[in-house]
Amino acid sequence: ERRRVKRKFPRSKLQVRLDTYEDNLKPEMTGIQRLDLHGLHISHRLSDRIWDMTKLQVLNLSHNLIPKLSPKVQYLIKLADLDVSHNMLTSLPRKMEDLTQLKTFNASHNSLSSFTGFFFKCSRLESVDFSFNLFQKLPIVSGNLELLKATKQWDVGIGVLKALRFLNLEGNKFTE
């Protein structure tokens, strides 16, 4: 039996999709594990309800107009698959370092030109897609004591991601 919560109207497409996920939860489930919000033309701040879904393992935010990913992404500690492709991202939050379960990350077709070195603390990453962004070079962080402690390396770059099996950098404008 589905539970339906009475909600105020009008609702955005994002709110309706989140409502549907919440309404279809079975009582024995402790939380949503997969959330697909692709193609909703989201161009504003995402609902805080998303960052409360701590059991979330798969999050698809692709094909929207999202300009910035919230640092609250750090609360999705079970997240294994994050797709933010085809948005308007220009940077990634430092707090992505807390996504220690992340295995697949797709940030293709955005406007990224760099990312924080702390991204390298996501040591379980197996697949990363940064294709069709604005990268001119891949970041290398030297001498950061926090990263040195976490990775045991002075120069930290993409090579520290030992689990990485797929890296797509096609369509960038590398100069180095």
C-alpha cells in the first residue's frame, strides 16, 4: 500500500519527481538508493531533500542546467555513482573528498577547467569522465600536507587513483 502525503501546489518538476520517489518507498526500506533527476531543466539550487537521502547510492543529475554542485553532496556517504554530465558546472566542491564509496563519476559536457586536488581522496573511483570540458591540463597538487597524509605522495595527480580503470578526457583543450 502506497502512502501519499498531501502537498501544497503548484509543484516544480523536481518536486514532483522527489514526491514520487518518497511516495513509492516501501515501509521496510530505510531510504532511497537510486534517484534519477535527469532532464528536468533544473537551473537553480537543488532541493535540500536530496542531501538528506543518506542511503543514496546512485544519483543522476544529468541533462539539466545546474551551475554549481552543493558542498552538501558530502552527506551522501554511500554514493557510488554520480552523473552530473550535460550541465553548466564550472567547479566541483572540495567536499567531494568525503564520497569515499564513489566508483563512477561522470562530469562530461560541462564547463570545468580544473578540480580540487582533494578529489584524489576518492580512492575507489573506477570510472571518471571529464570529456568535453575546458581542461587545459590535469591538476597536480604538490606539497599539501593533508593530501600527503591521505595519499602518501608528495605530488598528487590522477595517478593516485589506483582503482581507476576508465578515464575519458576527450574534447578538452590540453596544452600540456
